[in-house]
Amino acid sequence: MNIEQISQIIERLERSTVDDFEVEVDGFVLRGHFSLRTLPSSNSNECSMPLAASATKPSASTDTTIVKSPSMGKFTATHPLTQATSSLDPGRNLVADEILGFIISGTVIQPILAPKASILRQCLVEQDQVIGYAQPLFELS
Amino acid sequence: MFDSVLIANRGEIALRVVRACRALGLTSIAIHSEADSETRAVSVADRSLCIGPAAAAKSYLSIGHVLSAAKLMQAQSIHPGYGFLSENADFAEAVENAGLTFIGPPSHVIRLMGDKVSAKQAMQAAGVPCVVGSDGALSGDAEEARAIARSIGYPVIVKAAGGGGGRGMRVVHSAADLVDAIALTREEAARAFGNPSLYIEKFLQHPRHVEIQVLADAHGNAVWLGARDCSLQRRNQKLLEESPAIGIPPEEIRKLGEQCARACREIGYRGAGTFEFLYEDGHFAFIEMNTRVQVEHPVTEMVTGIDIVREQIEIARGKPLSFTQSDVAPHGHAIECRINAEDPHSFVPSPGKVTRWIVPGGPGIRVESHMHDGAIVSPHYDSLVAKLIAHGKTREEALARMRAALSEFEVEGIHTTIALHRALLEEPGVIQGGFDIHHLERCLAEGLSPKEMA
């Protein structure tokens, strides 16, 4: 599988509704995950939906949002390839869909996104910590 | 030799394995679904990790998720428990290929015994008695199938090679129904097991279900640990098991046990396993082998004093069995009642929050359960909430202890089958013993009613 073939596969899958994929060609396996999907809309620049993280808003608290891990893996604030690092300082203002960190599981890197414009209250995990599915990662308000 | 065990299961068996790890000084790692985050095995294990949502397909049945968890937690071995992936040869092979130890037989042996046609052929070659039937899988030729059934004699049973545990089979009483039955079963087998192969056997009408527990190590040692009678069943699901199997000459059991141990050596078996037989008119007939630890293993542990899960783990660590066949000296009688979270009248599952959980005790009583006050019985998994085991010097003493234990057992918040067991333990056929696999269904049809406590 060469880079051209990989580009073609990704281009086709980008137009589908597939979130996770695994393609095998001649014994070479390509796995991937689309963390951002554009919902069908008259204006495709709107309504982007973060799929990499789930966010819950406990009913007991009116202004706290807990961002949970979408899968098990290892948490990192630094992208393993680009080395871009998210600041996890409490009190920082976040914009919607801002990357807070990544969960690495095997060859899959999943970004953790802020579900809305908010303030980062607390990071609940540490760099390189093993994270379980649905484990609380961040507290936002 | 590994010193950490990832437990790819839940409920009481996960807790049982955690306890065995603790006894051996090994690190236990409980993996669990989101629905099981608060369960007992997760809280008492040395480490734990949530691997997915409640749906078993995305947690306990996901080979990828289990292996990812093993890598993340740096586990060196995987104990599959029973159910879920425990008899999945692809899973065992994936564990082996990942460089981890699968606590169970080699994957090729699971594959051999998972296909009922190849399993039967292997057992015939090892001299284990089998039911009269087709010589291998059916070819698809209707006339050939009719000839085989005619030579066996009706009624016959058409079985799926990939089936087991009572699934994928159809009884045929006359030649007129045979071809349709084969077509239907083949279609169901292809859909349910991914394997359309079928075979035919003589249908035994009033058999008992008797099984032999075995343990085999990687050094060529294989032993049998007596027989269990698991004939009290509803829709092929066991409700009560006991050991020894009464009314069968011990010499016959010994002969069968030795044949099973020899078969283990011949197929290269390793770990704990069970050979299941039907017993009718003084003859045993092999039905299948379970290549894992079974729900009812405590019955054998109580009469032999051998910790089967501990031995299973030690075998996987490469150690030889800690005892020989001559050391196996069963004593007394043990009975196990499976307590399910089900309505005892309708058998409808009864998930919910347990608001009261008081277990019985006293001499000869053992309870294996992951339940406690406030525990949640999840609607996502099987309904087994406890195994109540009673041991006595005699069967009568074991029955008496079980009756007392069942009267002490208090559960609120969910329905359980405790009241059904109370009634069964007073039923004349159960008290006498030696009943066939249809006994419970007959009792229910005749109006046996669960016995609620005042």
C-alpha cells in the first residue's frame, strides 16, 4: 500500500459515515478513526460534531461538564507525531472543539475535544496515565 | 513464568479467579464494562480497567478490546473464565500470538474440540464411548442421510458441528421429517455458528447428564477428579449439580475417568476441562468437551479438596500438577444450586438493585457470589447471582444442609430461583436421585411450585 492508495482510501471514507475503519491490502493493514464528522447539513461548514469524546452534564450541577474518555488507552497532552501540546492549566478559556489531549490505543490516536466554549476547571488525569473507557478526564464549566 | 493475570470475565467467576490469584501471590487485573464498574471483582482486584460499554460485543466479547487492555496493563496472561471468549479458539490464538499466556488449552485443541464432528472423531480414536451416529459430517446427499438414520434407528438427533450447550440441534422421529430437519438445522447452524456442518446421532430419550472433570499439565500428566451429575436442567440449562453421580457403579466411573485422562494426553490437552456424557441403560455416550473451567467446578472441589482454578493457573505457569491420580480421594457428597436472578415461576430475568443480601453459612456450606447489599444485577448479562454449595458425609447430609442453607438465604430487591430450589429439595425424585434430564421439566409441568418462606 503506497501513500497514493492511502490517500484514496481516506478520501473515499471521508465521504462516508464510517467512524472507524480497518483496511487490509496485500497484508498491509491501515486502521483509522475519524474524530470529527460533518453532519449532513445545507451548510457543511456548520454542525461539526466531535465524536472522539463524550461529554456529560450532571443534573446535580448546573454548570459543570465532565469530559469522559471515548475509549481505553493512554492519555497524553502532546500529539505523538506533531509534538503539539495542549495547555491544561486550570482557568484557561476553551473554544468549542478545542483539543484537550489525546488517547492513544495501539495505532489509533483519538483527540479529546472540548464539547463547547468553556473554562477548564480541572484535568483529572496525568500524562501517560492508562485510561479506561468512559473515565472522567476533564472538568469544564 | 507469569506473575500477572488479566481476567477477561465478570461476575462470580471473575471474583473466583481474583481469589485464586491472591492465594498464589499473583497480580490480578480485572477488566470490565461500564455497567460493571462497581462490581466486587473490580473492587477487590489489584488493578482494573474499563474496556467498553455494557454491550458484551463491545467489551467482554471483543478480542481486540481484551488484547488492547492486556497490552495497556502489561498483563502477562489471560484467564477467560467461562462463557464469553473462553472457548473461542481465535481468541486463544490471538493471545498466544500476542506473546501472552492463555490460561487454558492450546488454541488448536480448543478448535479441535469446538467442532463437534472432529471432537467425536478424536474421542472415538481415544477409546471414549460415543453415541451411535454418522461417521463424520453429513455430505448433503439426502438419500445418504436417510440411509444413516435408518441404520441408527429413529428417533435421531441432527446436530450442528459448531453447536454445543444444547444449541443447534433438532430431534427427528420419522424418515418423513428428516430432510426438512436437516435443511432447517443447516441454515440455523450457518447463521448461528458460521459453520453449516451437521451430523446425526441416535437420540437418547431418557438419559442422565454425567460429566468427568479433568486436569492436564504440559508435562504429560492428566488426571480425572470424579464425576458430576448435572441432570437437573431446564431447556438445557443446568440448575443443580452434584458429585458423585449416584447409582452408577464406581468401577464404571473409574473406567470412564481413565479413558478421559488418556484422551487428554492423546490430544495434547492442557488445563481444566470437562467431558460431558449422556448416560442411559448403563452406557455412557460422549456429547462434548468444555475446554474451560465450568460453573459447577466447586462441586468437585468440595469432594476432592482440590482447588481447580489454582491448579489451572499453575498449569498455565508451566508447573506440573501438584498431585497424582492416586492422591485423588473423593469424600462425601456435594450439591450446588445455581441461584439466578429470575422469577421462580416464569423464569423471566429480574435485574435490579439488591436491597437485602444475607447468605447462609455453617458446616459444609460455601457461597460463590459477587452480590451484596446495594449491588446491581445488570440486564446485560446472564442472570447467575450465586452458587450455593453444600457438602456432607453422605448425600442425605448434603441435602439436609442445602435445605437449611436455602431457608437462611435472604434476598430482596430482585426475584431469585431460591424458592424453586427449596421446592426441588423436597421433591421425592430429587431426594431419591438418579433422575434423567427431563425430570425438572416434568416436575414443572406437573405443577411443582416454588416454596416461598413465610
